[in-house]
Amino acid sequence: MKIISLNIRGSGLDDKDKLKLNWFKRLCNREKPNFLALQETKCQNFPEFWIEKFWGNLDYKYCCKKAKGNSGGLLMVWDPNLFVTNHIVERGTFIAIKGNWKSVGEELVLINVYGPQNDEGKKQMWKDLKEVMNYDEALWMIFGDFNEVRFASERKNTFFFIENRAKWFNDFIKDCNLLDIPLGGRLYTRISDNGHKFSKLDRFLISENVLQKWPNLNAVVLDKKYTDHCPIMLQEGNIDFGPKPIKVFDEWIKHKDAQSIVEKAWSMEVKGWRHDVIFREKLKNVKMELKKWYSTSQCKLKGEIEELTKKVIDWELKAEVSNLSDIDLLAWNTDRDKLFQKEKNQTENVKTKSKVQMGIRR
């Protein structure tokens, strides 16, 4: 079992959000979850190609709750080979799907939550969740963005802790006999856009009988990008990010250095007397020189991105435990802007397989 939950803060369907969608696709490709829960999709409909892009294949089922205007919206996607649904309940702030997780052979209910911000909405959400949970003794998993914290320590640099709201949250957990899975990796799951305010708004709640079926469950906060919330992941066993994929592309003709690389490769001496063989060998030289050039430039760019990513993460972790000065905040924002620009450049540099490669095959 591997579940990823994220307040995605918009679907990523717009051109301006392509970086976010590509980042989320890479996250799913790396972690290979068998269940996804998204909040704040801001979508009325979900095109099949959009889900297929980040899910990675056509073998999936999904359900969704439409956004109201440009706010809200929920999406749940799962592997039908592992989880078979038989009932779906949709309420104002959540979607609950009931089914059978084949490896355990018992009924499991998974609930994706996007909590409201006002008092009346919060009271109604806790009431609706209790009503849904009262109907049987299934295994329960509730996750998402609750838009609420349990304790004052779960907020930093903000006075927006309201004791009554936290009490409603804690009473709900107690009344429903739920366990709050500790999150590793980070103290908080939401960071404001200005990098100053921190909150733990996202979490996994499970019923006690879930641990009888999955005794080694653990949860971790993953690093974020292009959204103010971090993804949270629940899985059985140890976290294993797996090997990093290596991809090679052969055409970057529009790059300013490409022409000189091609001219240099084409001028290399090739032995032989058959014109078709000489032509083929020259194309091979062009291909190899382009690959060599691209590998060097991309390694440099990749190194710069990794270094900036580490700096941004270090700033976030430092800000979690101490107040940053205005100079530190400026440095943080500068590093973050540089990172986004270099990732944009990296995305623009990656092209489809080249006509050069196709010509060589011929």
C-alpha cells in the first residue's frame, strides 16, 4: 500500500501550471503510488489525458467532487487491481469510497478531506464524518487537508490558533477511536507563499484495526514545489525512493551552441569510398557529439538544480525551528526564484527524440 495525498492548489491544466503538473508527474513516477488523493483541484471536470499523464498508464479508476467556482474540488485515483470499490459517498467537504483491498480481504473506507475555514463549515464536516463512520465496522483511513490543527505547536509565526476549533478536531478523533499517524520528514505540511507562516494542516487518520492488517505503516512529508502544501505519503514498510532514472535525448537544434557542435562533428574525417556509408558515419558523429555536449550541459544544469533545491529545503527546515531575518527571507526567495527558472530552462531544453536519430536508423 502506498497513498499520496496533496493539496495541489489548482489542476495544472493551465499553461502557467505546466511546471507543477510535470513536477507532480515526476513525483508519481518516482513513488509509484497505488492510491492518490488530491484536494483543491479547482476543476469542474477531469479530462482523461490529465489523469493518465501523472498516473502513468490507463489502468486506473477515479472519482471526483467538482469545485464550486474556482475553489475546492477533490479527486481520488486508484489501482483497480488492488482496490475494488462498491460504494461512494460524497458530502460537502469530502469523498468517501468503500471497497475491498484485495491483499487484506476486508472492507476498507478511504476518505479524502478538504476542510472548510469557517466555524459552521468545520462543525458540519465533523458531524458528516461521524455519520458516515457510524454505519459499519470497516477499516477506516481519513486523509487530506483538514484546514485545522490539533495543537498550538502545529502552527508557527501565526496567532491563528483557535482553541475551540482544535477541541472539535480532537474530540472527533477521540469519539471515532482514530489514530493520528506521526509524520516524518518535516514538522509542518503547509508553508505560506512568503515563507513566513507554517502549519500542520495535512495528515493521515486511521482506525485501530488498520494496524492489524498493515502493522508497519509509516507516513512522511515529502518536499513540495509549485504549491503551498507538501505531499504526504502513507505506506507500509521503509521509504525507498528507488534509483534515479537517466534519460538521453538527441536533438537540441534550437540551442545557440548546436550549430557549432554539428559543424565540428560533420567536419570529422570519415574513411571509405561509398557515399551512403560516409553519410551514415557523419550522421553518427553528429549524434554522438550532440549527446556528449548535452550530457555535459545537462549534468551542469542538474547539479545547479540539486544545489538550489538543497538550499531551498535547508531554508524551509531552518525557518521551521527559528525566525528568519529579513535578509535570510530575501536570500530564501532569491534561491527559490533561481530554482524555478533553472527548472523551467531544463523543461524547455528537453525535446522529443530527434530527426537525427531517425535519419541514422534509415
